[in-house]
Amino acid sequence: MITIEFAQSYEKKAIKFFKKHKELYPQYKKILQILQHDPYHPSLRLHKLKGKLEHLHFVSINMKYRITLEFIIQEEHITLIDIGSHQDVY
């Protein structure tokens, strides 16, 4: 099973995000479960970013909201970096 960690800045962003979007929390928990078991599952819509964020990947909570993450599969380790709308995250 893959280990998921939260960057220090991510925790604060997630708390603020879920205060505004409580209805997304069940989807978010499901996304984390899928990430732990199969980070390449098609429902995550995992993509590598380009440009200044090329070292990161993103997964979608839904079509509007995304989570960016540091993704090092060789070490079976994922670090969540940011959460928010498509505009906010990029």
C-alpha cells in the first residue's frame, strides 16, 4: 500500500477548502483511498503537470476541483501539496 503524506502548507489549505466545500469531503476521502491502492486508477484522471510545476501531478476530486501532489511511486510515497479549483491550484 502506498503511503500518503500531507505537506505542512497542504493541511492549512485543506482545512480552509473543506470549510467552504463540505459536500466534497466524501469524494475526497474516496480519492485518497483509491490513491493508496492504485494511483493510476482511471477515475483519478492522474496527469503530470507542465511548466513551472512539471515535477508535480494532479488528480481530480471532480471536474472543477483538483489536488496537486508530489508523486514518487518508486518509493511508494505520495505527498499532497495543494487543493483547490483548477484556477487556484495552477
